[in-house]
Amino acid sequence: MKIREIQDILGAELLCGEEYLDNDVFSACCSDMMSDVLAYVKDQGLLITGLVNPQVIRTANMMDMVCVVFVRSKVPSDEIIELAKESGITVMRSNLRAFEASGLLYCAGLSKDHGDKNV
């Protein structure tokens, strides 16, 4: 799924990374606990979170994620946006709750495991 499609599905506002909108995302995770993302996430492309601090971008970068969506109408700071730009990570925000965003993307074909069609 293209990042552009994720933006459309979630009705998300693009905050940075317009040049990456045609990049592919094959999987996603949703968490507000970056320790869980570090401990359990493998080969993920998209992070959905309501946690708004620079550690989110640092964690996404460490896990080779290409996109972060802040949910629940959260607004990341300029510092977070700049860090994402430096890291080459697309950042969006959505008014949806994490559960809704995850469900919409799952129904559209995005899974938790790269290439896993039996989830």
C-alpha cells in the first residue's frame, strides 16, 4: 500500500514527507509504548501512535519505519517534524482514534506482518 493511500484512508493531514507519498508500506503497528515497539516490532513500515514526543521518531527510525501517523488529533511539535525530515520519515496526523485507524488500514489490506496474507 502506498503512503498516499494510507493518507486517503485515514483522512490524514500530511505534516512532512510529501516526496515519499508513493513509497510502499507493507505492514503496520499501533502503540503508545515505544518500549513495546522496540521489543516486538519487526519489519514494520507504519507506526500509529498517540504519543507525541521526539522518541517516537527516534524509535521509528531505529525500526526502519517509513511513516508515523499521530492519532487522536495530536499535533507534533516543530522539533518532532524536523527530526522526521532529517530521518526521511513521513509524518501525518489524523482525528481518528488508534483503534479506528488500525481497523481501517487492516480492512484495506495492511497487515501486522510483512507479506502475511493469513492474519
